[in-house]
Amino acid sequence: MEAVESRRQGLVLIHTGPGKGKTTAALGVAMRALGCGMRVLVLQFLKGSWDYGELHVSEGFGGRFQIRQLGRGFVKVGGAETDPEDLRLVAEGWAEAVREIDSGTWDVVVLDEILYAISYGMLEAEAVAAALRDRPPLLHVMLTGRNAHPALVELADTVTEMREVKHAYTRGILAQRGIEF
Ligand code: ATP
Ligand code: MG
């Protein structure tokens, strides 16, 4: 057991790409980590208005699992069109993420959809990279969203790109409760 413990180290994992499964896979890791007795925090950037099923799971874990939405659920982006309120929410969310990463409270921190905020120019990749480099050494951090910034791909230990083979949405099937949200 001691040998296993001494090999323990914190990882940075990225789920990116256009196919479905980035958030789903992060929640799968969260479930696995919780089963191992670990403490897991999920911070969802940009999300806010939808009633995601995962928001209702935390009861029963005695504070070991928390999930917080940091956005409004709909973001208008592109140059001058970016709403200052969305920028403010991302900045505030990022400050909260840094506090939580440095707090020593968690074994796993998921920064869900943060890669969108970065690719939309709402958050500096370098600031995120610096916080990840300086994090507690045993902390695992997962980042999700399309268009992962190259600096973060470089820094990450494990990077997975979801590829779309098919998605029900392209046949006009709307998001299904329990599968998409
Ligand atoms: P999920 O939360 O289902 O794992 P995701 O995190 O990979 O999806 P996001 O970019 O965060 O994908 O988009 C979230 C929503 O968009 C989900 O409802 C998801 O099913 C849907 N979605 C993901 N990929 C596609 C796609 N290629 N085409 C259409 N809709 C998609
Ligand atoms: Mg997602």
C-alpha cells in the first residue's frame, strides 16, 4: 500500500474536441473518485440556467461532493458582443476556482467548460496554466470544453479528444434528460 501511496501524484486531464462526452467523462471520473473516498469539486463555467441531473447528486456525500454553476447558461460571444456581465461571472468564477484549487480541501477539481471560456477570449490561458503549475502536488484537475488552448494541452498529463461519429441532434432529436442534462 505504501508503494502505491508514494507513487501518487496529481494529474491534469483535458477532455476536448467536438464529439459528445467531455462533461460526461469528467462526471464519470468524479463518480470513480468518490467511490475511492476522495473529495470532489465540480465548477461549471458558463452554465447556469438548465437543471442538470448532476446538480442533484451531491446530497448524501456529506460535503465530499460539491457542484457549483458559475454562469448564466447562455453566453453571447464575439468581440464587442460579449456581455460584460458574462465576463464578470467568468472572472469571479476563476477567482473562486483558484481559491478552491489552493485550499487543500479537494482531491479532484473539475473545471467544466472552462476551455470554452478561454477559447472565447474571456479568460487568459496563461493565468490558468500558472495556477495549475502552482497547485498542491497531489490535486487532480480536469478541464473540459472544445478548442483546448495549446499551452494547456502542453501542460496536461492526459488529453482526450472526443470525435463526433454521429449525434442525435443532427437528426433533429432534442437534448434528452438524463443523457444530455
Ligand atoms: P456532454 O455534457 O453530453 O458530455 P460535452 O460536454 O461533450 O457533452 P458540450 O460542448 O459541453 O459537450 O455541450 C453540451 C451539450 O451539447 C450537451 O447537451 C451535448 O449532448 C451537446 N453536444 C455535445 N456534442 C455535440 C455534437 N457534436 N452535436 C450536437 N450536440 C452536441
Ligand atoms: Mg460539456
